[in-house]
Amino acid sequence: MICSPLAIMLWEKVYLAHFGEDSESMNGVMRFPRIVIFAVFMAVIAMQGNSEAYAFSSSVASLTAQDEKKLGKKLMLYVRENYVIIEDPSIANYVEKIGQRIVAEIPTLPFDFHFYVIEEEVYNAFAGPGGYIFINSGLLAAMESEEELAGIIAHEVAHVLCHHISKQMQRAKKINIATMAGVLAAIFLGGGADVTSAMATGSLATGQSFALKYSREHEVEADQVGMKYLIKAGYGGEGLLRVLGEIRSARWFGPEDIPTYLTTHPAVEARMAYLDTWIQTHPKEAESVRPIDPTEFRKVRTKLIALYGDTEAARGTFDSELRRDPEDALAYYGKGLFLDREGHRKEAAENLRKALQWRPLDPDIVRDLGKIYFHMGDYEIALKTLKGALAFNPEDSEGWFLLGRSQAEMGDLDGALDSFKTLRNNAPHYLPGIYYLGETYGKLGSFGEAHFYLGFYYLEKGRFRNAEFHLNRAFDLLPKGTVKRNTVEKALKQISGAEANDRNKQSAW
């Protein structure tokens, strides 16, 4: 099983939703470390027998696929509520594409898989129940190739397929709550003050060593299963081995700076030895046969560093790349994105124009140059530039989004509406597009449509009060018997049921 500080916090939130944060018992629970709350939650779930608590059967793989779906949807809401999911289509779509390429090789899927990048610098990846896979931006930015990303994703997918989450939760039935809290603290926090505190409140003794061994077995099994589907997807095994080596050999300055991946994914040395041996004994299978254009991965990595990474590190990265190669188009691209982020618009545009000298037909660079013009307030130039980018790539979600924004700023609301509708058709779950579609309808006086889209925008963001307000207004304004009004009615019933229960049902919209 995989868990990180992110996962611990999320499980704490699920606990609050399940038991109610206003109950008297929570006054005591909240004084415990999050890891203890997480452990207690899993142990209590394991001992309860009702379906609402996701009751366990006597089998080892105790959660049904339906149970995992429900739990995964709750988890996804808490991720949206508490963490920044990177919705940049260039990044999000790329990671989703690699993930779907791997799961396409699995004969029978227990549920749909979804892949997300979370804006977090720490090196980690997390497999949630129900097929929700999260990669931290810091880990992705530290990778060097698509093969490395595919290796990490395959490993996380394998954790889900092997039901390691439910198996670890089943383990709570065999250890008392205090011991389970200590064991989980030792596994997930990897030492330090919180572990010492947990050890003081519960016995670790024999339970700890057994649980640690159990977790190592999960890691090895995930590597074995993940490798199977990685190879079927055309990737070799070198990528996963390389990224594990990069994480292990990173320079850190103290125990608090150890990459989270190393503490939440035990036995990295043993895993690397296994992978290395497997590659040496299966040279043909281990070799990547998929043709890969390294430019696509490098663009994604460049955007992550420029727009979401540490600013000083980003500046140093691109300056260093340009010193090595003064004609490196993607280094100019990254530097331009970084300067735009810092508000230096003219310098940013100059760097992107330099990038276009070596990659003149690159639609991503053209689009992002249009984005800089938009930020500068040069909407007419932005409009022309963005139309040029869309001529190269008419399915570019961000291009349509920026085009609609530019049209709206220039007063062409009908044109903006058409652009946002096109975006909605191309990328129905791109939340900024949903928001501006609703806003544009409002400016045009179509208030029922405006409240409809704004309501579902806030519902997807987990902001239920805002969602309920807009959906109620949409219900009052939309014509009776229409599909949208019926959809709103269904969503309002969901929200009402969630308020009565735990306010964490996810929309089926």
C-alpha cells in the first residue's frame, strides 16, 4: 500500500466525513496526530459490518469494486478541496494518455482509471482506491523520460489491481488499534517525532516487523504486475529502475529531507536489485519497443518546472540549459514561461519568439506566446496568435480557452461563447472552461444556462454551498422538462443526501 502525508490528511478527512466532525468524540480524536487518526479510521472500518462503512468480507481482498469506487470518489473530492490539481491540459492530458496506454493492456478492468498531477514538490506518487492515481509534480519534474513516468504509473496501477489498499485495511482486523497506529506511523512516516509519539502510545514489537515485511511484499508484487503491463504497452523495464535510482541518489541534507517516496515505498534497494536482475535475464522483453518522441515529455517537464516549481530553481535550470546550448528552443520556451509567471511579460515574449526561431511550427510555443500577449493586454495580437496555434492543433483545449478569454475581453461575447462551447465538447472536464462558459452565458443574459454551468463547476470543486446556490437558481430558471433541468434536479438531490449523510457524494454529471 502507498501512503504519504497527502494520503494521511485525506484519510483523516474521510474519517471526519464518516463519523461527523461535530460529534463529541471528535474533540478527543483531533488531539492525536493525523497518522493515528488514519490508523484508527482503518481499524474501525475493518471491524464494522454495515455497508455504509464499506464492510469487509472474510476474504483477503475485502473491498468490492463498488466499495472502492465509492471510497475513491470521496477521496477525489478531498483532493480537489485541499490540494491543487494541475489542470493545464498539456500536462494533465499527457499523464492521462500514458496511464490509459498502460491500463489498455489489462484484459478486465474493475473500474475506470484516472490519472492526476498534484502540485506538490515532494517526490511521491499515490494509488487511491477506485483507480485514482496521483503523481506529485516534484516527482514528475525530477524524471528524465517518458519511460520513467510509465514505470511509476504502471507500479501504481498494479497496487490498485492487487487490492493492496483493501488488504492493508484487512490487516487492521488482526492487530489492536494502538498497535496498528504505531505500525502505520513506522511505515508511513519513516522515523522522527511522530513515530516516537506513536510508539509511546502503542506497542510495535512483533506486529511492526510483520507489517513491514507485508508492505515490502506489496511493493515487489506491484513491480512484478506493473512490469507485465508496462512491457505489453511497449515500454521496457529500464525506466522504473532509472527513476528509483534517481530518487535514491538525490542529495538530501537531513532525515526530514528524505524523499517521501522512499518512506512510503519501502525496500527500494531490494526492488532495484530485483528489477536489475529481471532486466539482465530478460533483455529482449526489457527493451522498449515503443517509438517515443522525447520532445513531448521534455515540454511537459519544462512547463512543470517553469510554472509550478521553485522559482529560483527554475531560473537556474533554464539559464544552465542555455549556457550548454544557446540554440535550445525548449530552454527558451521554459525561460519565457517562467518570466511570464514572474510578471516580466516583454522578456517572456522575447524568449518565446527566440524559441520559435528553432521550432517555428510548434503549436504549444505559438499558443503560449498568445497567452503572454493576453497577459499583456494585447488582445488583438493574442487573438491572431491563438488562431494561428489552433490552425496547427485544432484540438488544443488551452488554445480554445485562451481564444474565448481574448474574445470576451474584446467584447465579442458570441465568439467567446462559441469558443467555450468548442472547448466543452473537446474537454468536458476542463473546469476553467466550464466556469467561463457559465460566466459568458451570464453576460449574454442567459441566466439559467449561466447558473447551470457555474453550479456544476463548484460541485466538481467540492464547494457545495456555492454549487447548491447556483443549481437552485438554474432549477428555477431553466424550462421544465429539459435535460439540463432534470440534471440539475438530480444533482440537488445528491447534495441534499450528502448533507444528510456526509456531504461527500460526487456528481454523476
